Amino acid sequence: MIFPQRQPDSNAGRRGQNEEPNDHNQQMRKEGNCKQQLLCIWRNMAHLSLQNRRVEVAEHCLSYMGHIRGVHAVREDACNPPLYSPLPSLTSSTCSTDVSLAMVAIQLGLLQEAAALYIRAKRFDLLNRMYQAAGKWEKALQVAEKYDRLHLRTTHFQYARRLERTGEWDKAIFHYEKAGAQAREVPRMLHKAGKIEDLEKYLSRQKSTAADRESGDEKMLWRWWGRYCESKRDVKAAKEAYRKAADLVALVRLACVAQDVGAAEALLDDKDAEALHQGEISWRQASNHAMKAAASYYLARHYEGALYDVLPALTHYARAGCFKHCLRLSKAHELDNDVMRYALQSGQADLMQDCAQYFLKLDQSERAQELIGKARKIRES
């Protein structure tokens, strides 16, 4: 008997090819489910260790969960000392344990439990930082206002930065003022946002009482505005801003750029204080010794470098207390009387000794002996 020949199944190879990927996918799903189950187990164990106050076990669970950064954060917070001493009833080990457990709770997303632990440890600085990281700025400000006043201004500053990123300009200005950083940050923020008109309005809203005029923050604001106006070639507005900022050096610089040396001299003249303040700012408010010395130095450099006028340069170098420059110019132009005068006026033994050597080379022994004697007395005293 002849049996019919069996035809080969053409789909058998295809079924084998399809079964292999399916088996592989099923194996991957099983492995994924096992990993998820293991993560749930370790997470539950971390919760239990948190309830039982077992920091070491919690770190072990976080490491098996693959939360390496969380483990590092727990250990780092445990090493940070408190900024202020806790209550006498709490030992340092208890506080350290509470801080570590609070960080474990943060890694597990349990912010309420973490807040309770920070309060128990009296670590309000870390509680403030946690609320900031969680975006709960109102709570962070409340904690800083009541318990963490050391970081109150820092909290206002960080909140202002966050408001600046979201475009809430008015609130950002308010918190920059609370942080005491409005002089730098408000002009930077509004200029970066292209809100020059708002910046001008903000400057015009500043109070004009005597106390406010003496504050360094308002002067810094007006100095910034003066530089901005100067960059826009609005010299008149720049001068007005510099007057309100009591920036004597900038006013002298503008006068020198305009080749108005008389105006620069008037600014440095005590009798002509009206040239500076014009009834708005008094001379005592406008110039202290350091600013006046800096302005005199700038004018002296202008006389020497741009106008080649030695005598006024010597006068203003002396006003600025730069006696080395006075002696350098006097020696270069062979003004021996000025060399003697400024050497004695300096009151510095080294300069007197150097000038004595200068006079010895010129065979002026009397002046050299006088300077050497003065220098010896200064060194002995």
C-alpha cells in the first residue's frame, strides 16, 4: 500500500520564530514584576524601620531600592551639626537620629512625618530647607519668621528668585526688599526682562527722607541708574542720578570727560558744595574722606595725563594722600622745594629716607640731614 506523502508545514518555522520572542517578553515581564515586588517589599521595610527608629535598617533598605542619593543625603544630614543647641531634655544622639529619620521620610515622600521629626529635633533650619525644596514657600517663610530668623533673609531671597523665574515681578521685588538685596537684584531683574520703564517708576517711588538718602541701598540704586543713563549717552540724567547717589568720583569723571575742569574743581571745593547737591544732598552726606580722596586722585591723573599740568596734579595728589606720586612728579620736573615739602608732609620714614638720598646726589646736605633726622624720630616713635 502506498501512503500519500505528507506535505511539510510551511508555518511551523514561523511559529517557532514567533514563540521565541514571546517567551523572551514573558520572561522580561516576570523579571519586571519581581523587581516591582522587591521594591515594594524594601519600601515597606523602610516604612517599618522609620516607625521603629532604625536608621541603619532604613539606609540598608534605601540602598537595596537603588536610592543611592537618598542614602548619601541621610548620612550627610547626620553629619551636619545643629546651628543652635537643642533643648536640654534632648540628647545629641536623639537629635541626630531624628534628623536622619527625617531625611529617610523625605526620601519616601512622607513630608509630614519629616516635619514632625525636624520639630522634635529643633532643627528648624532643615525644616525651612525642606519646605523650600518642596515648593511650600509660605510654610518656609512662617518657619523662618518664628524659629529660624538666621535664615529669614535667605529664605526671602530664594523665594524672590523663584518668583522671578515665573515672571511675578511685583512679588519678586517685595521679597528682594525683604531680603535687603533690592539695590542689586531689582535693577538686574527688570533690566534683564526689558522693563526699563518699570525700573524708572520703581526709582521714582523711593522715599526722599533724610534717613533714606543716607542709606547705602538707595545710593546703589541711583548709581546703577546713572551708569545705565550714561551708557545711553544721556549725560544730564546720569549727572542727576549720580548726584542723588552722592557719587563724587563719577561726577568728577563726567566733568573731566566734558573737558570742564572748572566744574571738577568746584565739586572738590568745600566752599562750593552746591555744585554737588544743588539743594538736594548736603556735602556731609555726599562726601566722606575716602570718596573725596578718590575723586582728587582721578582729577590729578587727568591733569597729569591729559592736560600735562604738573602743579594742579601735585595739589590733588597731595589731597588724595598719594605722596609717592607727588614725589615722582616733583623729582621728574626738578621741583626740589616740592620734593622737600611733600616728603615732610607725608610723614613716612621710607619716603623721607629716599628723598634724603635724592638730595645727597644733588649736594644738598642740609635738606638730606633734616629728612634723615625726621625719619629717625618717626622710626623711634
